[in-house]
Amino acid sequence: MARITISDLVKRYGKTQIVHGISIDITDGEFVVLVGPSGCGKSTLVRMLAGLEEVSGGSIKIDDREVNDVEPKDRDIAMVFQSYALYPNMTVAENMGFSLRLRRADPKVMAERVAEAARILDLDSYLDRYPRELSGGQRQRVAMGRAMVRDPKVFLFDEPLSNLDAKLRVAMRAEIKALHQRLKTTTVYVTHDQVEAMTMADRIVVMREGRVEQIGTPLELYDHPDNLFVAQFIGSPAMNIVRGTLRRTLDAAYVESADGIRWPVPACIEGLDGQVVQYGIRPEHISIVPGPEAGSECFAGTVIVTEPMGAETELQLAVGEGKIKVKAQGRVLAGPGEAVRFGVMPDMAHLFDADTGARLSTQAHVLH
């Protein structure tokens, strides 16, 4: 295992700067996920960690050793790629043991490590097969096994599940997480899928345009996003955003949108009366209210789309001049064009400055 310290890291291609002074501390045995949209620099960052890209500025340390100029093979890291990168003319066992063979490891030690990795990854019965005889999920497990037999200080995963179908991605997520809990190896994992990030990470690094937007545990990012970008990137479906003006009275506060709808906010929210804000509420914090129970605190909407999921129902509603997404528990039978009433959980709402995108804190959170 190892500690990774990334300090003021910069990457340039000619005059174009891709990574802008990133600093991240990754503790021994931690599982850190780099997440962000395509082109945000996350794969470039992990390739610099691996030594596959040169560092233009700043430093990377593994434990207390700077590795900026250290060859990839000497960094004691193992990388798993999106494309698996298996040798088609080698069997599963030969692929898994290839790095040890290059090191001229003892054949007995090599065989033991391959057998142990195969047992953990449930590949025992495939050791004599070739990659072309395996499914996508099996090939990805072979790639993971090849990394495991090296017993590295650090695992690097670069979008390893992107080529798999949805059901297999879910299964492989669980396998990788269970593997980490067993091996306790420091792991850096790159993905553009925020669901992968939320379900797998000890901590998430949210990136945009070569910069870090926020670092925190999955629930910290979900509950207390620093800004509008993080708020909309983390969570599925994405957070609803309504532009409006913060209004304060002696006993209440709300955000009034351009169509006159008054959206409820936490009583202790920061912000000035008349301040232009972006009002955020997650789809799961909105509930459909049956007709007889609808009261003055409810809002009217018209169903655009209903997506039944079984245990829950996702709806898109036309509300005033805009649209919102609702993630309702149970089954909602309303179809397109039907009117519904819904309620919002005020304490779960977020406000963001309309100009900077920074989240306005609640006083309770500031004191905490």
C-alpha cells in the first residue's frame, strides 16, 4: 500500500494547458474516484500518475518518493485500461503472469500468484483459454488479475467498465469494490459515471476543465455540494434548477421564479432579500401528493413523461414556465397531460449564487 501526494500538478501540450495546478492527498489504502465530464483531464491525470504522460509542472509522490521522472515500470503501480489490453496469443494464465515473467520471477512464485488471483476473481476454470474465448466481463477480470499478481503499491483504473453492458457494469462495480476491501491497496479510479463514483469511492474528486471542483465523501458531495456544477453532476437524476429571486419576510423565506411560483427554502439559509439565485431541489426530495391531501403548500404540475421503474416512478412535469424531474416512491399512474400536485422538502433545497454558482450555506451548516 502507499500514500499518494499530488502537488500543484500541471500538464501542457504545447501552449495548451490541460491540467491546472491540481493538488490531492490520497491516504494509504484509500479508494479515490476521479469523476467529471469527457475532456476534464481525469484520464490525463491518472496517466501522469502511471508515468505514461510527462509532468509539465508540480510533483507526484508515492509515499515520500517523488516519481515525476521515474519510469512507469519502476513506480510499483499497476494499471487497468478500458480496452483490457490483453495479449490475444496468450492464455489467461500467461496474460496474468506476463509482468512477473518479464521480471524473471521464480516460476513457482508466478504460478502461485496467478492461481491465487484466479481464485479471488473466479477465473480458475478459464486459465487455459484465450481472450477471444472470453466475455467482456471475463476479459476485464483477467486484466484485473494481471494487475493483482504484481502486488503493486497502487492500482490505477482508467474507465475499466465503459465497454460493458449495464447489467455487467453493476456486477463488476461490486467485484472491484469487494476486491479493494480485501486487498486494501491504494486505488485511483477514473470514470465519467457519477453512479460508479458514488457507489465505489471512499472519496470523490470532481473535476472540470482541468481543475478540481470539490473533494469529499460521496454523501458530503451529495448533501453539501460546493457549487452548482457539483450539485448537478452528483446525483441521478440530476438536481432540478430554477432561477429566481430570494425573498424574505419576517417569518419566512422563499425563492420566487419568473412565473411567480414561490419555492420553499430552509429557514436558516444565507442570502440577501432580492438576491438573484439558482434554486436547487433533487428529484427524490419532491413527492406527488394525492388529490384529497393536497394543501396550500402543494404545487401544480402537468405530466410530460412517466417512467415506471417498479419500486419507484420518475416523472417529468411542466411547472409554470419550466420543467422539473420527480423521483417518487411507489407507483404513480398519472399519464402525459394529466394534472398532479406535488410537495417539496424545504430543508433539502439548495441555493446557489446566480453569478458565481457557489452554494449559499445554511447557518446550521456554517456553525457545524
